[in-house]
Amino acid sequence: MAEKLRSFVEVQEDSHFPLQNLPYGVFSTAEEPRARCGTRIGDFVLDLAALEEASLLATRYFDRPGLNAFMAAGQAVWTATRQRLQHLLSAETPDLRDDTALLARALVPVDRVTMHLPAQIGDYTDFYSSRYHAENVGHMVRGAANALMPNWRHLPVAYHGRASSLVVSGTPIRRPLGQMQPGDAGAPVFGPSQALDFELELGFLVGPGNELGDPIPVSQAYRHIFGFVLVNDWSARDIQRWEYRPLGPFLGKNFATTLSPWVVTLDALEPFICNGPVQDPEPLSYLRSKNHWTYDIQLEIRLRSAAMDTPATVSRTNFRHLYWNVCQQLAHHTVNGCNLRPGDLLASGTISGPVPDSYGSLLELAWGGSRPIALPDGSQRVYLEDGDTVILTGWCQGNGYRVGFGEARGAVQAARPITETMGEMR
């Protein structure tokens, strides 16, 4: 593990944002509503555009409403910039520490900022990379003997999501409307989803990307991964169940996906690289990668009803359980020549562990409705109710420090009245 570095900015030992992390995000303030890029240190946001203006950074990427230009710059620039920021924030470096005027302008308490999506995300792909999750869902739908589809252990299954409905943590989630087929009814009905669910995921944002027709080899894929965010890919299970054959998810998935605002880089995660599951059968040659391209990231799902003062932890799992690693995901995505662009998002799919309290969705935790989960206020959940707040969080535990992601939070609002969707009948 990396040594515990010391900043002149006070950082609590359990903070997700010590000097070993320095994630990137986009923020604004009431005093300066212009969105620009920053990094997080403890309970402060450091304005990177202000550091560029003061010539403490030699870059020109950060006075923008997104990190796309920085993402496109590539791994050498990312590493050099992070090292420079660690130097400037070190307790031993006077350049920023002793410049009281610049500090007053550039170091902003986190409770004074508004966070935005970290990039202009042009495309979003959601994978299905957890074997435990795939087997659980398959067991419920097809039975234990046919839990995994024949292709699942040969390729990273995925679908293309909707980038326009990606939202930053804290954005309310409106219960979606759609068609459903209740029970054994012969015809569908239209109305609010009665089976709204969360999905615990991590996603990575693409760096330089590739030209159309030019695949990225699995051995080089890590050079195109800028960093990771928490992802809650909300799911309306009843809408999805009716619509998904034969083309897969549509209205059951495209209404909202929540992202945490801080992008944690591969450099920050490097001390926590670990081996993933053994893959059997061995993947085809274009997917064969070193087994260590996963990370020991502890993940939690917390749920708070409208009647609760504090959230309850309903699941604990780990990123290392994913069967298909991120390099394999990116290589498979581009092997047919598909072009990825800076800021594109690739998400892992639901991350579930091997035991019931490590599952990453209510569908699994309540096992299709047969095992409701109990909350401290005395209520039970099979699916989410209006007023519920879901909080995803995750971190890597170092020696006396954490490298964390903060949280991806969303509160469920009631569906819009159906009459609002009808318009005037003519």
C-alpha cells in the first residue's frame, strides 16, 4: 500500500479524499456560477482553473464545464498532473500553502459547491459482468440448471444505455411510467412502475479512445481508462419484464442513471489492484488479459425510508467479484471497430457477491419478492417506495487512509399523474 502522505489541508483518517486520492470533478458556486474543474481534498474542493490562472499548473484543461479535454490528453498527462497536485498540496510545499490570497479563492468548502456531471458523456454502455448477479437473475427466470445463457462465459454481455438521462448524485428520481403485464393478465396496463429497483455498479470514463474501425487491444485498454465513478442504474423491473424481448432494455432502464460526481483515477487505485475470478473456459484470444485488472473496492448500499432519520446498510460487496474485468469490457466494445470517445461511460452492470447480503439489487436481496427485507423503521421492502433514498458508496482501505468515491444518492419521487402524459385528445 502507498504510504500515508500529509497535506497542509486537514483530512480526517476516514475521509474518502486524502492526498492519495485527488479525484476530478466539475463544480460551481453561488459566488461563481461558472462550471469548472476541481479536485477534492478532505472537506474542500480545489479550483484547478484558479491554479492554472495562477500558473501553478502548466495545463490548460480545467477552465471548462467538463473534463473531456483532460481525458483526451492521455495517461502521461494524467499522472504528471496528479503528481504536481500532490506536491502543491503537500505539507512541505509553500507555493500554495503560503499564498493566502490564492487559497481564499481556490480552496472552497465542499458545502458551498454544487457538483455537476464530470464530463459531457456522449455514449453510455452498461455491461452485465457479475457472474453472481447473472446467475441469480437467471435462476429466478429460467431455473438453476439454465441460470447462465450459453454466451455469458465467452463474452462480456452489454446493452447501450441512454446518455441524456445520466444525472449527478443528489438528483431526484421520478418513478417512471410505462406498460406492464401484471400477473397472468392477458393484456398490458399503463401506469407507474410498481417494481422500481436500484443497481449497484461502478463505471469508468474513457480517455483518448479510438478511431472508427481501429480496435483497442486488451493489453492496451488500461491506457484508455481515465477513472471510475459509482453508478446506480435504476431499473423498473415490471416495465422491463414486459418489454425486453426480443431487443432488451428500453423504458425500464432509460429514465435515469445516477453517477457519483468525483472520478477516481487509475493512479489512485493502483495500490489496490488484485486478482479477479478464474475464467473458465479460457476466453478467446482477443479477450485474454492479465487476471489482475480488478480492484479491492468495498461497496455498500444504504437505504433510508421517509420515516427514517439515518440510512440502513442493506448490502455489502466488493468490486473484485466481477467476472469480466474492465480491460476486457473495453476491448470487446471496440473489437468490431466501434469508436469510443473521451468522456464515454462504460458501467459494470450490477455487482453482486456470493452471499445474500452481498447482492447488488432489490430483485436479488428480496429474491423476486419472496423474501422482503426489513428496515429499522419496521417497514419491509420488495421494491422501492416513494420517498425512499438510495445511497451507494465505496472505498479502498489503505494503511491509515482511504481512497473513496463519496456517494451516489437519489431519492424516489412519485410518478407524474397519468393525465399529464396524455395531452389533449383530438
